[in-house]
Amino acid sequence: MRITSIECHVVADPELDRDATSSAQDGFIVEIHTDEGISGLGETDLNAWIARACIEAPGTHTMDRGLGDMLIGEDPLELEQLWRRLYVGSAMSGRRGAVINALGAIDIALWDIRGKAAGKPCHMLMGGAVRERLTPYASLQPEGAPDVAAYQEALVGWVRQAAALGFRAAKLELTFDGPYAHAGLHAPDEAVVAAVAACRAAAGPAFALMVDVQYAFDTVERALRVAHQLAELDVLFLEAPLWPDDLAGYARLARASPLPLAAGEWLTTRHEFVELFDRGGVAIGQPDIGRVGGLSEALAVRDLAAERQRLIVPHAWKTLISIAASAQLAAVTPHCPYFEFLPAELCGSALRRELVRGDGFELRDGTLTLPSEPGLGVSLDRSALRRFERAAAEYAGAARRAGRAQANGTP
């Protein structure tokens, strides 16, 4: 089997709001086609236009080859060799960051091809499942609330709805301060604690709650103060309390915090996770499958965590492609108690709700059956794809016109 072509799809929600703190509004999908008629889907959580450039850019010399160029004519089933070829061949531009994110989308698509060629779900080609069912958590971030009170009310409503849908756990996105505070939602740390208390009262004691503050705290002392308050509300973990580069801060916080710390959504390759675990002391690694470098690299992170007796809880904030990839990883990871799931009923993004189909992801009694379809078990809605590609093109055109107008000094 040989790779014959690579399609890059840049998509966007028609209602995209560039001031919102959510990467669910745009997307990058890669399709890899072969001479045997088998195609694979991949995705990464990265600015979609940057991701496309990482794959379509031509190479210029032996240390900086184009990712797409290196794939054409290759055997897609030689996954390990291809990952290494792309990593080494793009090293001057890559090794970390955006190029690895784009490589991650490619790797997911190659795993999809491998599964389809074998007629098996990906997890069966990763050593086999270690559990019969998967436990997702609902990731909750209401959009459009004008103030903290309205946001809290919406979040409490979503928690109740998640429980009614059958979820046993939810993560609360509570970014009321820091570099990514939602517009109109700046508030003191007490607002975070109050929102969690309201959600705990609504959900009851048996429902697991996690909290993501999206790098809000500028000192270890401040993060520790909030962690103690959240521990009294039986929060399972605190996600991204400090800036990701502050490994010394994470180490200090991990030693003193009554709550386990979770981090890693932005990290690329196993090498950054070694730093997070060994220097930062973080208890829960959160590889985002596309960003970290694909399923191949996520499996390496899984093994690093196992060696250090840490947990893995995959991050997934895009479409069902990312969720499907996370489910494959969760199926083969004993130390993965939950993975992130974005129910359509609790999702503000039409793009995330409508672009990808997957009939095998049915929640029952708070758990999901193992993926059983070949590959990832998902497909694109072609009509929705065309609609969201048009929206992306229109958005990019409007942005260019606005930039030219600003440069010319016109309104």
C-alpha cells in the first residue's frame, strides 16, 4: 500500500468569535489517501491555517523537509518509521510546537488507515484493551454569558444536564482571571470556589468534579489557597493552575497541594512530559493526542506515566476525531480513569457538533462501549465539511480585508 495524496481541510464555525477562549470554533482535518482506496482521518488542535502550512509547505533542505512531501509514495502501515522520518526530516522547524501538532494529525490518520486495513479498531493494534468500558467526563464551558453570575447559572444547568444524560463526571472550565479570562468574566478567586460549590450542590456527592482554571494563577501561594478550598468540595483534580513553563512552581505546588495537579494539554512529544513529571511533579498527564504528536507519541507518554506511577487523562477539545483517538488510548491504558468527552447537547460549537459522525459512541450508565469499528470509527459529514470550509474561507478573507484597512488607516 502507498500514500497517493494528502488533503488538508481548514474549517470554521460560521459564528466564530475571535475574542472567545475556545479553540472549538475552528478546526484542521487531514485526510490521507492510498492506492488501495483506504483513507484515514486525523485532526489537531492548532490554528488551522498554521497546521495546513506545516503540511503543505515545500521543504528547502535536508534538515527542513515538508511533512506532506515526505509522505507521498510511502507505505502508511510503516507507522513507527514514518513518524521518525517526519520528526527528523522537519527538525529545524519542528521538534516541538506547531510542526509536531501537524505531525500529530498525520499520525492519527495513519493509525486510522492501519486499523481499516486490518479490519480492527486501533486499540486492538496497540496491544489490546485493558477494560471493557470507558468512563468519559463531560467537559463544560458555557459561552456567551455576560457576567459571572450568568456563567455560574449556565454551568450549574449544564452539570445537571450532564448528570441527566448519564455522565458520572464533569470538568468545569472556570477561567475568571489570568491571560485567558473570558470577556466580562474577570472576578476574584472566590468566584471560582463559589461556582464549584454551586455545581457540587447541584450534582450531589457521588458525581466527580474536576476544575480547569486555564493558567489563571500568577503565584504558587494563590494557587495553593484555592486548592485547599476546592479540596473541601471534593474536587478530583485541579488543571493548569500555573503557566506551563513554570516547572519549579508546579513542583512547589505539587508538594503542598491537597489536590492532584493535572497538566500537559499544550505539550509536544514525550520529552516535554518527562520534564512535566520529573521536574514539575504533576500527578496527572493530559496529552492532547493531536498536539503531542499523534497516537504513537501519546502511547510513549502513557508508558512514561506508568513508569512514574502517574495517571493519564487525555485532553480533547475538538471534534469526534479527537475524542475517538482519545478513546483508543484510554482503552489500552490501565492508569487512565477518565477521558475528555464533548457531548453534542452541551456544546456551543456547530462545527464540533456536526462535522464528524460516529455511531459507536453511545453513553450508557455513565460509560461508553469500547470502539469496535475499524480504525477510529468515525467519518466526515461531507455536506457539513463544505459548509465549514466556506465559513473558514470567508473568515480568512474578512480578516485580510480588516488588516489591509487597518494598515491603510481606514475604518
